[in-house]
Amino acid sequence: MRAALLALVLSTTALGAVGTVTVVDGPAFRTPKGGAEQPLQQGVSVELDDTLRTGPAGGLKLTLTDQSVVVLGPDSELLVERAEFEGQERSRVSLKLLVGGIWAKVKKAIAGTDSTFEVSAARAVAGVRGTIFRVDATPLIAGTHPPKIRETVVRVSEGRVAVNAQVKKPGGKPPPTGPRVEVPGPTEVTAEQWEKRFVELQAGREVRITDTQFQSGKARETKDAIDRFLQKHP
């Protein structure tokens, strides 16, 4: 009876899984929604609303249900916001990069479907149907929590990536002037105005986004911890 109950619990847990951690290299942690942070080990299932975090020398590889692969670099934090699959095929996947770097090899969607795969970071959302790309969210000050992101970079190695971003317009709308007028209740006044920017990146291209800048061009070559992780764990 006890064995049957344990099997039922394990089966229920598996049904909620959206992927499996296939490689852990260095310190890495998982925080389930409403739960406590715990060390992450190879073979652990990842579920919806999980937050994954790596330490200064950490890295991990996550294989999703549709066999798409995600690599999280050191000093990074990722939230699994949405993950829907129909059998072994992807329907909707949405990951939020809070800080650090993520590399993804996304399985190509079946023709004729509206399958989506998105990675959001500060000021930007990168959407793909099947490609290899990378997103980096560089903090203004390392180690702060929650982090204030100085720059977000989306870089494409293969295929195409559509990037939507929001950038502040220079010289926002000034607050109204003139005699004071009594109003029914408190209102929020802001001088910040934002504009939406869009670019479709091809292989070998990148876009860099800050509060006030949106710059696309040829991708800069990188040889950092994520590149070394990929060489070590292809």
C-alpha cells in the first residue's frame, strides 16, 4: 500500500514537470513557487513557476519536454513563467531572465501551428519558433537583489529572433504648469514616456537595449563562461 502511494505521488509530480536538469556544473538552486530554495542536482524535474539560480561559478542545462535545450550561465536567475506542451510538442513556453545569461537551442515548431517560445528580460521580449540564440541581462551592480539591469543583449547564432523592446523617449512630457486646481482624488504624474521598438534579428546579429538606447548590428564574439560550458557539455 505504501509503495503504491509513493508511486502515485511520483507520477503526479512527473505530470507537472516541464523539463529535466541534465547537467549541473557548480552551485545551482531551484525554488518552487511558495517553497524554499534547495540545491539543484542532475536529473531533477523542473516545474511551472520554478525559479532556477546559479552561483558565481555555476551553470546548468535544462532539457524541456519538446527537447529544446536551455543553458543558464553563472550568477543567473530564471523564472519558468509558462510551459505548455501537447504530448512531446511545444505549445507555449515563456521564460523570464531576471539577471545573468541564458543560451537556448529551440526545437523548430511544426509548420502551421502557433507554437511560441519567448525569453523576456528587462525592457525586452525575444520570441522564436526554432533557433539558437542567447539573452544576457547585465546588472548595474553585481549581487544586488532585486537586480537593476543596466543592459539587455539578444544575440542570434542560427535562425531568426523577433525582439520587442521598450525604450525611454528623450525629454519626457513635463508635468502640467499653471494655477493649482482641486481634483477629485490623487493622480499619478510621471515625466517618463516609453516607446516600443521592434527588430527581427538574423544569424550573426544582435541588439543591445538600455533605458534610453536601442542598437542593433553585427554580433560581438564572446568567449565567456557560457561558451566554455557549451564546449564542456555539448
